[in-house]
Amino acid sequence: MQKLVVYSSWTGNTKMIAEAVAEALAPCDLRSVDDAPDSSAYDFIAVGYWVNKGMPDVACQQFMATVKNKKVALFGTLGVDPSHDHAKDCARKGEDLMREGGNTVYGTVLSQGKIDPKVIEAMKEMAQDVHPMTPERIARIEAANSHPDAEDCRRSKKAFVEFFRAATA
């Protein structure tokens, strides 16, 4: 079975998880969305994205739209804890995008990741009425600074071993 891991990464968070996923799926091809091959030659595709405004980033969405009738699983990074309701909603949205192409989705694993300081500054300046910098939000941002970590990589590897096993059962 030919396997492909494709990822989009802005700050390096998603790339770190992509490398862990590729290790779990070895042998496989690991590529950035900027250098992604035609997905038609692959049987199982792992797609990684960073969350932007509750959705997979635009570059990854463009790649996702090209994947048709494949066995896929997703991974992603975002600033909140993966158990947060917002993270669960982001995972669902990514899976919905993949299902639009007739793909079978075997699951999603999300990991918290460092937030780009430019994004934090933009949040402070323009979203005070929507996303005020409450003590809780500041604590979440600080917690994100230590992620992804070794445990996030281990959890992602384990999830992809299970996703691939299900796809080949």
C-alpha cells in the first residue's frame, strides 16, 4: 500500500507532527503541500494542517480539494488543547472537507502548538470584543508555547498506527 504524508506548516508545529506521523507510517512519502505530488498514486494519505480561524489553512484546503476517493486520516495543530470544544469542531470541519471528495476518513488527531507572536498581537489589537485577552486566554497561550512536545508526537504516532490498521482491515 502506497502511503503519503502531506502537511502545511507555518511555524513548524505541523511539520514536527508530520515527521512523527511519517515515522509511524514508514515507509511512506513525506511532502509539504507546496511540493505535494498527485495523490492518485497513493492508497492511504495522511493530511496535516494548522488551524486558521477554525478551519484547515488555505494551502492545505487547496490540497484537500484534489484528493478524491482515498483512504485518509488527518492531523493538525492549533493554539488550544485538543480536548477543547473548539478543537473538536476544527477536527470535524477538516473531516467534512475530506468527505466532500468521496474520501473515507479514518480519524483526526490534533495537537496544541505554539501560536505565532504576530497572531497574538493581532488578537490583542482587533478582537477584544470577540476574543478578549482574559486570564484564561493568556494561560492557554502560555500553555501552547510548550507544544507540540514529545507526548504530542507519541500520541500522533499511536493514532496513525491505529488509523492505518483500520484502513487496511
